[in-house]
Amino acid sequence: MNDKEPKPNATIAEILQDLLSQVPGLQGALLVSPDGLLAGHYLHHIEEVERAAAMSTAIHAVGKGLDQVLNLGGCNAVRVHCAHAQVTLVNCGRHTLVFLSEGNLEIPLLSELAAYANHRLRLD
């Protein structure tokens, strides 16, 4: 993803900050475990990050459940459109990577960032 050499033993927050710095319009990110626990984040203006992580897991589970019931071939991402931002939940190994963005960023780009984060964090 990035031309500079990744920092060895980087923290989750540092890796998320690196991802956000590569794409204009990204405002923050959370990494959520399969059981809804916050694994790490890079958000400055959100006080209830753990609550946001739990809600993100529920939303992503609904998307995956709809995919399974409707036999759509696999849920890779779920997007929530809000008045002032968008929240996109993307598979990141067994985890979920939640992106907060100003505009309508392409899901394939966010999926690529999630794959890069998965590789850097060795989540699988």
C-alpha cells in the first residue's frame, strides 16, 4: 500500500493511522474482534468507542445474515449512510474494520486497505 517501509511491531492505532493517511476523506477507523470487542482504533472525537465497536459487530452480522438467507455469495462490506458521514464495515480476516469517511469511498479500495491491515496485523 505505502511506498515507505512499514514500522516493525507497530501498534494497531499506528497501523490504522497509516491507512487513514493514505486515503483522503477517511476520518477514523476501528478494528473490532468477532465477538464485538474493540481491538484498536484511531478515532479522536468519539467517546464511546467500545459501544461503537459492539454496534458495528451487530450491523455487520445483520449484513452477513441477509447474505446467507438470500444466498448472495458472501457479504464483504456493509455501509451505513448518515447525514454527515458514512460508516463502512469491511471484513478484515475474522475481524471487522470499520471506516468513518466524509464521502462515498469505493468499497474495493476499503477492502484493499482491510486486507493490508490484516496482513500487517497478522489477524488470520
